[in-house]
Amino acid sequence: MGDQVAIDVHSDEERKPSLSALDADEQASRRTIKINPIPEYGPKQPMPDHLVDILDEWHKENGRKLPPCTYNNSKPCTNKWKVFDREGRELELSKFDILSPCAYSVLVLHSPDFPQKLVRSRWPNWTKHGSFLVAWRGVNNGFEAKCCAIRKFAPALKDIVYSRDIWKVTVPDLDPEGEGIKKRHLSVATAPPQPRVQNRGQEREREKEPEKRKREHRLKREVATSNPSSGDASESSDETDSSAEESSDASSSSEEEEDGNITAPIVKRRRLQEQTSNTLARTRKAPNPAKVTFKLVSYKSGAIRAFPLEECKTGRDLFEKARKFFRLFDKNVNVTILSCQISSERAQHFLFGSEGEFELLIKHAKESKSTEDGVTIEVNHVLEP
């Protein structure tokens, strides 16, 4: 019997899967993301596990929200292209389609010098030099500061030539959240305005205190007037309190009240109330100025055209101005999609010609953080590669 027991135990151990096999199966079963294993272009191999884990971690924390590395150009590329690193070595690039929990695409950069990376274009549309690619390292690490490669386009492969001068182009570094670390206007930062907001609140409280005291004194005088037996005593008491608490102007007005003339203090109180209400109105309007400025930017030529919202009140007006502007540099350009970025934000708003989209953009711009000069919306058009 003892031998038989030993044989049974040995058989059970043989049937158990290895620990590494259990870990791999458990890890795969816990993933919430599904990916088409065959890329649209690039090396015909599945996405590496470490990149799948990065995307899976994002969706576990953010649900169906698209990750920052999403590839936004859904149109097929008609031009030829090559990808080069900062040393001029040609690299391979893959495009994978994510199927679940939401549909989108990502680009994967392959290099013999480092593990594969998830990359996206540094800007929403490519420049005359091509698309500068920057790597995204996941929820906790965010973007790399510098671009790691450039994707150059041309009608034929023979026309694509790498030049080191490409990296002389000013490309602002990124912080992990994807915002440029290029110097910004002081008023755009969130920290400096806070003390001013606190000071304005304290000033409002100080402005309200004299009004509260005056209302109390006025009520006392009305009570004293309705009670003749205590009129002289209460009136003198009111004037004494008023002169003690208010400024020298208030004390001079109390002398006029003792002489029986109460018209001047009433006018003065009304004037103070009007000044206070005007100050409060200006304070409330300051954080959300109505001034909105559009700035058309041509990355190809470096040209800029700016105009106020009053000259562009509809989405149709904006598209017409953009079309005229960009066709100065490319007569055949087809402006059908506009990429708009509010000065205080990094998010890109895409307009496809809908007036509703335009109105939402303006509303969002007016509600965003702005400088003393208002808020600027930088506009470019999406090019078809």
C-alpha cells in the first residue's frame, strides 16, 4: 500500500502545470484589452507583452477613455514613408488596432537599441519635416521629454532623405502629462493667481463690514424715531458709535446728523454701496473674460494670422478664413477638418464643419483659464498624409 501511495502522489505532481505557466495564464485572463494580433503594417508579429500591459493598466484605471498615445489619423496613407531615430538609423513602425474595451489604433516603434515603444506624433499634424514621434511609457511614467524618431513622407521612397538638420528644429520638451515645457506666460500658470483671489476675497469682506455697521445704525435710528421718549439718547448713542467705528469722513457726517441734516450721510452710503457693487461685479467678471482670439498657424511657412471672435461668429466663418489662409501656402490644400487648441490647455478640439462643435468650443474657451488679454485658440488644419 505504501508503494501505491507514493506512485499516486508522483502522478498528481506530474499533472500539475508549472508555476510560470499558471502566472502567464492568469495574467492573460485578467487583461481587459483585446488587440488585433496582426498589425496593419510593420513587422508581422503580435504586440509585445510589456506594451499590452501598459495599455491594459490604462484602461483598468480609466475605463473606455482613449490613452494619450492614440493614433488619430484614420485615413489610409497614400504617400511613402520612412522612420529614422535621432542618429539617422532607419527603424520599423507598426500600427495595431485595439478592439476592446474601445476601438482605436496605436503606433509601435521597433529598434535594435531599445525595447519596442508606444509612440505618437508630437503635434496633431505633420510638419514640413515630417511627424516627430514621442514615446508614451504608461499611466505612471507618461511621455518621454524628447522626441525619439521622425517619420518622413514623400511620393516615392527614393525622395526620402534623412538630414541631421531636422533635429535643429525647435521642438519643446514634454512633461509626463504631454504638455510642452516651453516657457509660458506667467498668467497661464495656476499657482500665481491664487494669492490674488484670496486677497480679493479679503477685500470684499472688508468692504462689506462698513455696510453691515451702517445698516445696524440705520435700524437703530428707525427704532429711536418710532420711540420719542428715548429719541435723544439713542440718536446721540448712534452717532457716537458711528464716529468711533467709521473713518474721519464718517465722523464729519455724524456732526451733520446732530444738526438735523441726514441727507448727506444717506447719499454717501448710497455712493459707497454703488462703488462696492461695481468692484464686486468687476471681480466676478475677471476670471472669465469674454475676449476670444483665433490664431491661424501655418507650420509649413511659420506664418500667423490672428483675429477676434467678433470677426468670426460662426463655424462657417472660421472655415472660410482658414481656407483662404492655408491656400496662400498650398493652393491645392483641402481644408475639411480644423484642429483647435485653447492656449491654457493641451487637448485638441477637432471641428468637422458643425456649428454645434464651434459653439461648444467657444463656450469651453470662455470657461477655461485665461490671461488678462483673454483666451487664444490656435487653429491648424489636418493634412491627409
